[in-house]
Amino acid sequence: MNYNHPAKNSSTIGIRLMCAIVFLVFTSAWVACFQADMLAAAQHVFSNGLTSYNRVLAPVVIVGSLQLLQLVVYSLVHLRKRSHALTYFPSMLVLGMLTDLSGDFDTGMALGDWWWAFPLAIVVWIPVAWLAYSLQEAEPDREPCGLFSLAMLCNMVVMLLMILFVVLLGNTNAVFHYRLKAEACLLEHDYEGALKAGEKSLESDANLQMVRMYALARQSQLGERLFCYPIVAGSNAMLPTAGESRTTLLPADSIYRYFGARPANAMPPARYLKAIARRDSTASRKVGDYELCGLLIDKQLDQFVRLLPAYYPVSDEQQMDRLPRHYREALVLYTHQRKNPLLVYHNAVMDEDFANLQELERKYADRMERMGKVEEQYRGTYWYYYEYCRCH
């Protein structure tokens, strides 16, 4: 066979160039943008933290290696014209495998189903490539291969199908990617950047919730902004001490150093925080904010009111007006709910706002409709969380 027929080679340059452009654009965006945080986390985990992911060099190496693999495949099978895109299948398969990592991949390195799926896919591809090569020998040498030719269309369809294949294989769990982005920001001490990761999304999980709480605590904003984010897990997930939440990139010791002590064994966060408070009679407010917010998450208003004076002055309303927003919201709710409250708090603006909330609720008998209307105006307040949100 003459693989170097000049007419054949020159007629397929446009197809080869277009396939290469599509491949390079997609893989560069997929690796450098959509999957960058996950690849960084994977390298961190699989190297036991000994190496770090270079977000500039690593995509170049990955994309370049995949393109080189395609060139090797092309030199072996020499598929041209309508079937040239098939030479990119092994590269796309490797890319799909690289980004097909589950949300708990950091608990152990495993190939999953790839140990048999990868060789099976190659075994299936080989006869398809052989058949395509056999068919192309019957094609006329002068078949049009321009931008709008049938040959070009066939290749673009195959490239699109392989791109969809990679996207479907890759980990596209939004919450998982939000958390990895947030953890990457925390490693750079970019606390606001961590909070911006997925801030407009209504999806969350226990791990992301814990990471956000830590970012808020580092900015002394825990009692001010916590319920502006979805709360989906109870107080046992607000620290990694009980094993109900965990981090991937951010070492747990970074969180423990913030409190000044590492737990000797697994324990609920509330117990861990109380131990720190007992060790230091003048426990800092950062411990107090976690304790208080944990009680609010669990909707323990009475315990919250009893603990609040241990960390914040509440002797008069002027001092109480300086409390973090969610604490004041909780006190307004508590004052209106209890016949004999231990602590009474009134604020003209907040009382009126709470009265408007109650009036809005009375307008709608159906709970789902009422919830939707209240969410429009009061989402992000402790009042909305207390009445309409449930933790797992």
C-alpha cells in the first residue's frame, strides 16, 4: 500500500487541520477550565501531597500528549477523508478516563470499571478502524474534502460524538467542583474567592457546607452570612471531627490549627468545641461562633440563647444591635415564639420585617406556595431556614 500518495495526502489536509483544531480547542478548555480543579485534586491525592498541579504547564503537557498519541495512531492506521476523526478515539478515551473520577476518589486510588472498559473499547475500535480503512480504499481519490463537503461533515459528526462521550464520562458534579474550587482558594488564603464558588447555586452538600463555614469564620462572617448559603447538613458536619464531612485539597489540620488543637479521636464538633472552651476559660469568639451557629443549624434556639452571653455582651439593646445579623434574627424569632423568654430582643426594623413575613405567610394556605413566596423575599435569613429548610 502506498500511504504517501500525494493526491490523497493533499486532499485531506483541510480535514486533518479542522479535526486538530476542534480537538485542541475542546481538550484545552476541558482540561484547563472545566476540569482544572479536579485534576489538581487528583494529582494532590495520588501523589500524597508531594507534588502540586501547575495550572499553566499541566494542561499543555496533557493536551500535547493526547495530540501526540493521535499522531502515533494516525501513522499506524492512516485513516483519511471520511474516517480521519477515528484516529482521535484513543486520545478521547484517555481524556475521558482521566476526568472520570468520582466525588470520593480521594478515599482510595482505583481504576473502577476502567480496568476492563479501556481495553474493551480499544478492542472494539480496532476492527472499526480496519473497516474504515478498507472502505476508504474504495473512495475516489478526488472526492471533495472542502469545508462543506460530505467528508468534512462525517468527521465533524464523529468528533462531536466523541466530545459528548468525554463530557458524559467526566465528572460534571457541580457541587463537587464548587468545593474543589473553594478549597483551592483557601489554600491561597483567598477566603472571599472560596465563598464565590457556586454562591448562586441552590445545591450543596455537607463537605461544601463545612468548607464555606471555615471560609466565613476566617473572615469573622459566620454569624453574618452563614444562612445566605444552602444548609443541607446538621452541626455534626460543620467540622471534620466526626467524619461526616471532609476535604480533599485543604488539609484538615489547617482547620484544626485555626482552633488551636487537633482532636485525639473522632468526636462530634460540639464536643470538640466544648473541649477547647474548657481548656481556655477565655475561649475566643471564633470557637463561640461555631458553637452558636451549630445550635442555629440544629434549630436549638433555647440553647443558643443560653450560650450567647458567654461570647457576646447582651446587657442592653444597644449591644444586641451590634450582634451578627443571623443572631439578631434568631433572637427576634425566639422572642416571638416564647411566652417567657430568657432574653428579650426588640429592634424596630427587624420586628417590622418579621411581622411582614408572618403577614405574607398568612396569605397562602398551601405550604409549597407559601414557601415559594417567602423564599422570594426572605431567602438568606435565619427565619426562612428555620421554618422551611430541613437538614439531612
